[in-house]
Amino acid sequence: MDWESKLDIVQYRKDFQKLDDLKEENVKNKLIVELFKNLGYSIFDFDFEPPVFERQRVDFSISIAEKNQILYVETKRGDQKLLPKHIDQIISYLYKRGIEWGILCNGKELLLINHNITSHPNNEHTVVNKVVFNINLFSNKDVGYLKFISKEFLFDKGITNYFRDIAQFKALKYPGNNNPSWSVYKSTLVNFFMFYGMKEKRYRPLDEIRVDDFEDYLRTDQKNKNNLNKKIKSQDTFNNKYSHIRSMLNELKANNKIRSHLFIEERAKMVKTLNTEAVQRNTGIFSAENIKYAITFLQSGETPLRDTVIFLFCIYMGLERSLLRKLEWGMFDEKRQNIFVEHRRIPIPELLRKQLILLEKENKSKNIKGQHLFYTYYRKKYNPITESAINDVFNRFMKINEDWRDLSPQFVRMNLIKILFENGMSIEKISFLTGMDLIGISKLISQDDIRIKVNNSNEEFLSSHPFEKILGTGV
């Protein structure tokens, strides 16, 4: 993101204040052109006042040759408020040239407009419905959205398309700018798609987004709120957020904007592994017999080595999807006997070590050049594994038993903590093995769990007490 180091919004504001004359040409040439250069667009791709239709000309366009796209930018005086008629003007330009994205800017306010957003027939808000972002360049809160105007986010990675989809939902369900119901949805939708877009680092079709992805967002959101001492105490809070996402996808599907989606369950069935005070646990699935059967079952798949190693890492260390995706061969010693992760050296069990060696040989035989452990074959090339592909590994277990439908890396991780504790592993070793901090462990291992374990222990109570010799003398 080289453009981030060049974008100095404080200096931009100072430059605006220095303008003696806020006429359109000054604003365009001295501010807006420079702004877009700093957002990653090359000046060599700028075309000033290109023709649109007959005598109409847009202020400037930016060609995105590698995407076969063009961005139209229309500027106004620095002291002129941006009005619906100005939005209508650039929309007409986009329509006449078949261009999707346009910008309207007066130096203080920047509107990102998408011509492809549609409204219901005879809707009086058709023009404003096409606005994806309305950014006040003098608002510290708003300028955080400027990254979605950058070439990287708008065209190269397409992450901004998630916000186009949000605007499309709003245009259909809550058109206009004064609908009070919209504010209820906006926060959830913006926060979720910002999280998802930054995690995936590209645009994925909405029908590929899984409930597991949403649960990851909830966990991250909950963790952030816990760090700020803002605990979420109601399961309804989670379920409401799920309903907001599901409503958006249902509306887009009903209007033929997407073909399908994966948020099928009603909210009452949602988030089986996530709770507000403690994670729901079901250790019955994790018997030695079931684990052996699961490993055997994975051997029958299309990618048996990859899937088996993923599963073994989950049941051994409780690895999450994000870390599974990041695993590289450089994190292991030469004989694959130890893994070094987050300043921890963790020994590799023999079964996992043997599978790792076989997987490494298989990757080389497939001529995979990268250093990651896990890959998927997509569009005639091997790419680092996605979270969706990891989810698919666990979804296969439903073929064994319908009761295993909850299995996921997160579900395994949460149950593994309790199983390790019940089998005698100390809390500090559990933390070291899994990488979970003590706050997280405390939500999974209760005081009752500790009481039961100690009461059932045959270990001499004072054996590890530093003052045992004094306390045990009877003096």
C-alpha cells in the first residue's frame, strides 16, 4: 500500500485553506488531482476533459487499463454544496458511456457513485441511491473510508464492491437518506464487510460468504469489546447482527442481484459454538475412537494428506483457520520435529511429523513453489488455501454423522482446552500449546472444573508449595 505513505490528509486540508480562489479549476488542479495521485492512480492514466456525448465533457477520467475500466471524476467549486442535480449530472455521464464508477468532489466533500445500483420503478430517490460513500474530507472519522476510493481497493482488489452491495441493498429496502430503519442495519453491515474485506484482501461473490466467516467477525468484535471493557451480555445482540446480514442477502436474492447465499438458518439456530459468557462445549465427539475414524475418513478424500495434516494440527494444538493459512515450512526445524510459532517451540507428535514429511514431498511433486503448507487448486494454478477450503474439510464430517455438523477449527479449539485440562494438563501448558491467553482459557475452564479436578487428584496438596517444609513440620 505505497499510496498510504503518500496520503497526508492533514496537509491536504492545509492546502485547501491556502486557496485564495475556490473556483473549480483551482480545486481540481491543485487539490483533487493531487489527491487521486496520492490514492495510487498514475498521472499518465489521467485524461482531462474527455468528451462524453456531443458537447458534454467530464472534468477528468482515469483509465484502469488492466481492468478495462474507467473512473469519471467531476469537480465543483470549493464553496459549492454538492446537490442531487450534480449527482444526476455525473450519473448521466456514466450512463452515456457505460461506465460503472464515478466521483463527485468539491474539495471538502467526496461522493463515490456507482451507476449500476438500481432502484424499484418510480422510486423518487433513484439519484441519491447510487451514492456508495459520502466522505467529508475534513472529518477524521470519514477519512478512514478514503482507502476504499484508492486504486488498490476500488479496482485492483475490488474490496469496495462490498460497499456497493450494501448501497444496493439500501436502495431496494431503505431508499433515500432519511429512513430511520436504515441506521439499525448500517453499522452491522459496514463493520462486517470491512472486517471480511480486509481479511480476504479481495472481493468474493456474496454467495461464497459462509456463516463461519460471520462467526469469526463476531468473535473478533467480542474480543475488541472485551479489550475496551464493553462486554456483550446478550445472545440477542449476536442474533440481531446475523439477521441484518441475512436480510441483506435475502433482499438481494429476491431482486435477482445474487443467485443464492449460505445464511439459510433462522437466527434462533445461529452461532452454535459462540456464547456470551462461555463457549458451548460437547466433548463427546472427541473420543479416541472418533478421532481415529475421522483420520481414516479423511484418507478417502481428494486431498487426503493436506486434509489430514489440517485436522491433526487442530486436534493437537487447536489451531485456528487464520493460523492454518499462515503455516509455512520455515516455521519447522529440518526434521519436522518441532514447530516454532509466536515465540514458542512445540514438539510435533510422530503421526503428524510423518504426515508433514509426506505432504512436503507431495507439494514438491506438484511443482508448488510457495512456502505455505496448504494449497488449493483453482483456475489451473495452486493458491494458498482459503478459509472456505478449510471449512470444506470439516463440512465433510457430516457424511460420518449428522451430529458432527458443528465441527470446525474453532469448535475443536474450544473443546480441546477443556479436554486437555480434564486429562491433567496444567493451565500454563494449555496456554503454551494452544496460544490462548489466560483470559480466553478462563471463559472455558470454570472454577467448578478446577474444584472437581483438584478434588479428584491424588497428588499431595502441599507437594509444590514453596513453604511445604515449614508448614508440614507441625511446629
